[in-house]
Amino acid sequence: MPVAKGVYIIYTVRPGDTLYSIAERFGSEVQLIEQTNAIYPPFTDPGLIYPGQVLLIPETGIGQRDQIFYIVNPGDSLYTIGLRFSATPDILVGMNPQITNADVIYADVPLEVPAFIYSVEAGDSLFIISRKLGVPMNDIIQANAHRPAFSGDLLYQGYELIVPLPSSRNILIRVPLPGSMIVPGQALEGIARVFEATIYYQLFDENGVSVISEKVITTSQGAPMFGMFSEAMQFDQTPTTNAGQLWVYARSAVDGRMIDLVQVKVYFEV
């Protein structure tokens, strides 16, 4: 799957900004920002940006972790930022432990957000990408609102799309990414805020075959804190189709029912 690696920053252009000043501020390069956001003909004049546009800025460097940061704008709240990335304020707090008061965030502060970068392939459309990744089309549109050259009707090869990661109020899955090809030993990673630090997962193919029956993971800490989890998944059955769903969830402390379900579309080698 064509995923762009590295650290990216989502920044809203302000009066007086230039591509040079933005590149200097965030440790990037003007040419990289132009390429990432299609700031060139026939989409626009070279280097032309406007206040209110949203730019995706790749940091330069080697060996960086894959992370997406959003630069807080005046008037933003965790609720409005969460809406853009189809996530709850709770998940944003879990990803950003430096937040001590969910009702108070400050402009110009970088917050990690639940998203990854998908590089458009030849023949892709938003509908095709949505089906391929199992991510609602409206969620992708929302995450890319106000970006230069972004259109819900036409995408070009190489354009880098912001795609929200799957999450519920209390669980976020970082790995595997939606649309990933997975094999036995595949890592399952994320964060969760759950009772007694316990989450569960299962893996199904499209025929309903239980490729992995229900398994338990213990997170690094329990509610009310978010804890990290990591597991190497081992298959119980061989998949019978080339696609399936990974389910990660908690169970109610009251009646044991499944809650906080997060689903990720995945593919198999068959």
C-alpha cells in the first residue's frame, strides 16, 4: 500500500506567511512543500498560497517516527480538531499526555493527531480509496478540507492524502494501517483506556472464518489513564479470502458485552 513515511505537520496558512518562512519554521524545504500540496501549474501559480489554506508539511530527516502533528489555530478546541480527524477529544488527550486540561489548549502548539498519509495511485478516486482502506469517504474529505489542489471529484497520481486512523472513544489502532497486507506475526499496536488494562481482538476473513479467535492483551496501564499495547498476532486458521477485518474492543465490566469496537480493513496473501 502506498503510504508516505516520516513526520508531517498540518498547518493553516496565516497572513504574512510565505513558503520560505513556513519551511524555515518547520524544518522542511520549499520544493517539498510545493510537491506535497501541488502548489504548481496547472493547479496554481508556483509558490502561491493564501491565508486559511491548510498545508501538509513534510519534515526532512532520516529515521524519524511516522507521526502527524496539527498546529493549533486560535479558536480551536479538542472537539473541533477531533472532528477534522474523525476522533474524540479523549483520543487526542491519550495521544498527547502533555495536555493537562482538555478544555484549555493554546495556539501554535503541535498536537499529534490520529492520521496517516496515503499517496494516490493511478486510477484512484476517493470512492476507490475509501473502499480499499475501509475508511468512510466523508472522513477523508473532512481531513483534507481547505488543502490546495484537493478535490472530492478528481485526484492525481502522487497526491498525498491525510487519512484518519480507526478509533473509538477509548481505543486507537496505530498498526496495522487500514488497507495493510498482513501475515502471521503482524504487529498490533495502539493505545487504549480500558477497565483493568484489558482489551481483546479477533480477525475474520470475508467468509466469516475466524482467522484469529478472541485474544486478550494487557495494556501498559488501566483506566482512567491511556495505556499502550503491542502484540505479534498469530493466525489460528488460514484465511479463505484475500480481505478481512480486524476487531479490537473492550468488554463491559457490568455484563461483559463488547464495547468500544474499532474495525480495520486488512488484506491477506492467499
